[in-house]
Amino acid sequence: MSEIATPYERIGGEEGVRQLVRYFYQIMSDTPQTSLVRQMHPTQIQSSEDKLFWFLSGWMGGPQLYVEKFGHPRLRARHLPFSIGIEERDQWLYCMAQALKKMNLEPLFAEQLMSSFVQTADFMRNRPE
């Protein structure tokens, strides 16, 4: 009986998660329509790339790198300093959807990941609209 692969394994482990994060921030930086969400990040994006990589590694069932470095992610609390509404959520999701497309993943797997990202991104909203 074989074990079911984690999303971390299915995306390609460390290199797969790193590539997804690189695509994500490249799209965010290169797309004028995502300027609101880009402005929430530092000019030098490397620290944001690292944090998203560390978080996604654990979130997808791989090493708990973020937890080891910072403790529990407390996503909503860590994002409270930023005003996040529908537009910011949608811009973030656009970047992630485009990054997933560039990954050439199995379509159902990409759809499952995107569904989880939608739920998480919506949870990050902290501005009444």
C-alpha cells in the first residue's frame, strides 16, 4: 500500500515551492494591475519571498520552516497592519493563479491548491466593504 503524496511532494518539494514563489512575486512585480498588493511589500522583495516559501513549505505538508523560525504563523494577526479588502485579495489571488499556471501542474491539483488559496486569502480580509 503506497502513501498519498503531500501537496509539497506533488509540487516538487523544495524546488517546486521555491519556483511557485518566484513566479508569484515576478508576476506581482511585473503586472501594473497588482500594484496595490505590491505596495504592501518592501522594495527589496527577497524577505517576502523567503517568508512565503517558508510558510508554503509547511502549509503544503513539507518542513515547518516558518514555524521553526517564527512560531505559529498567525496569518490574520500578522497581516493586520495592512488594509486588505476585496481588491487586494483579488490582486494576490491573480498573482497566485498565474504562478500556478506557469507551474504546469496536473489541472485538478492546481485547482485544489487554488481553492485553498482562495479560502486563505479571503480570511486575510480585514477591511469592511
